[in-house]
Amino acid sequence: MEMDDVKISRKKPMYPVGTGLAKYLRLYQRDAKLPVAYKDLLNFSETVPVMDKYGQDTFWETPLYPPHAVDQLYEGLKVVYAILKASGNIRIVEHKIIDRIEYCAFGNTRPFRIRIINRLNDVYDYFYIKQADASRIYGLELEEILSPNQVNYLVDRETLVEEHIVGIPGDVFSKSNIINPDYNQTRIAKEFVKFNERCIISLLGDMRAYNFVMQITPDFDDFQFRIRAIDFDQQFYEGNSKVYMPQYFKENLPYVKLAMNHLNEKTVLQYQQEERSSIVHRVRSERHRIKDLRDASQLQQLSTKENIMQLREGYALFYENEAYYKCRSMTDIVELNVKNVIRQVKL
């Protein structure tokens, strides 16, 4: 399979939460009143680079805050964690401390990663505070609706709080774990095919290996694998259709090679059909929610007219379906993708 150097718009604009999306978030209890806002975390004086255990730059930095502000900030972050994890029950943070805050200026949403530790047993967890970008929020919601994964996040005006998604980074897994003799290579290839199909349908872009994680679950006779997206910044913005097809990123070449070596055309089609069938079942059970999300998305701009026109042409060619030329927005394309999946499953 030919691998492309697919270009991504690194300067994708931040789209604020519009009135329709804000109403949707209230309806589905994704809104919250938080004691710490994203802008509060920007009040640092300087940063120190964070290195990994091999001395390599991780692109994360440790922000340094004024001493008088640290205690109040840390207490507020503990409450944010309680709101995210336990609907605000602060008893769950009575024995927890904020161990560190890290900042990444590399991503679109310039996230903060907070590490919180239970001082009684040293068990730790992470959560993230980011700028509330409407594109990312729509990506999180589509992940909740169309994928087998659940996402936990909250929005307070310009602030987005997300739960940490556990797993081995896809690029790390491909370098050190993918050839593990204890792992069934066909199962890994199968999961990549299914993940690829979900991205194509939901228009989740830029799923390079470092933007997803591999979750491994021991079963009674084997290991099960699940690929989970962790970056939703490029949700239906780009016009190049290949941006939404993980198979074309050179960073995913180990997974593509695995699929080519262990699957044939018939089994690939079978796994694609399995994933489409699962999506149909999820859409039917969440049909009111996906309609509300569609209605909310139609009330604000989420991409450029040029990107929408380019993408609908790309998908019309990919699916050999001229109906895509009638799409006027990115969410129209997602909706048509889902409708086509429903029709295919019925055949």
C-alpha cells in the first residue's frame, strides 16, 4: 500500500463553543462550573523542559507559578478532579495531592496535564485542562456515539477538562510491542482495520501513531486489542480525504504492513463490515443524541468552504457516490457516511 506524507494544517483555527453546542452540552450534562479555568493555568512565570528517561525532549514543559498562588491553584485542581470523576464529591480527593503540572505548547489546544497522587498508596492518575475548541468537542462526542469507547470530559465556557485515556502510545507500541511473540498479530491487524474504518466514517483526522493508544486486555486464552484515539483536534476540518484514513500516514506503516501480511482482501472486508454493523447498532440506540449533535453543529462554522468542497469531492470519488456533492458542511458528510453505512448493513 502506498504511504503518503499527508499534510495537516498545523494552524487550524480554534472554534469557540457556539450557542447550539452550549445548549447540547447542558442537555447531555457535559457542562460544569469549575473553580479553575484554563486561563488561570497560564499565569506562570517560566517553564522547564520535561525530559524522558532517555534524556529526550518530550515537548512537555513544567510551568513555574508564583509561590503565593500555588496552594490555591492546587486546591482548585483537586476540586476539578472531583467534579470530573465523582460529580463533585470532594471526599475522593481528601487524601490526594497535585504532584505536578505540565504544559504543552505544541498542540492546537495547548493542553495542561495534571498528575494527581493518592498519598496513602502512591496510586496516581492524570487529567487534562485545555482550551475549549468546538472541533475537538464534536470529535469527543462522535467518539462517544460512534465508537465502542466512552469518553469523560466537561466544559466550562472556554475551558475543557478531559479524563486521561490509558494505553500504550501507538508509536511506542509499533516499535517495541507489535512483534511480541505472545501477541496474535492478526488480532492487532484486525483492530487497525476497524479503527481505520471508524476514522473514515466519523471524519476523525490526523490519526498518526502518536495520536492514538493501544489498549491490551488479557483474555482467558489470548490478548484482546483496542486502538483508542487520544487527539481530536483535527475533527472534520481538513479538505484532504486521506487525512481521515490512518492507512495513509507513514507513521502507521508498521500497522499497515501487519495488515498486509496477515489479512487478505476478504478478511479486511469482513472486519470493515463488522465495524459498520457495530456503528449502526450504536446510531440506532443514540439516534436522538446524534440528531441533537447534528442540529447543534449546523449553527456554527467548523471549517472553510474550500475544505468542505474539497472533502466532499474526495469522498464522492472514494465511495463512488455523487450524493456527496450535495453536502454543504462537514457534518453533512458525516451524516451521509452514517446513512450509507446503514444502507450497506441492510443489504
